[in-house]
Amino acid sequence: MWFRDELSAFVREGLLDSRACSRAYLDAGFLKKMVEEHTAGRANYTYPIQRVLAAELLQRTLLEQQS
């Protein structure tokens, strides 16, 4: 549940900024809803958040830095 507490700011910065929300393969509206519901404690989206966050960090680290 770290994404609700200690890492909630990290998740928001990584998944709700303009770069992540502009990805063609992500649904920005659903992503925002998922993060909001998870951090508010209304749902447990730990694994989906973990997967999308990993993909976004890989995108930024490996693909964007090569250009």
C-alpha cells in the first residue's frame, strides 16, 4: 500500500503528468481515476499502478533518452 502513502506523490508525478497522459497507449482519464481511487483508499490498484508506472519509467529512461 505504499502507493497510497509514502509513494503517492511519486505515482502522481509519474503517471498524471503531461508526458504520461499524452501516451497513445494509455487512457489518461482511466489512469487518473485509478490513481485517485487507489490513493483515496476506495480501491486497490496496486498491481496495475505498478505495471503502468514501470512501463512509463522504462519509456522515459530507455526510449526518450536515446533520442
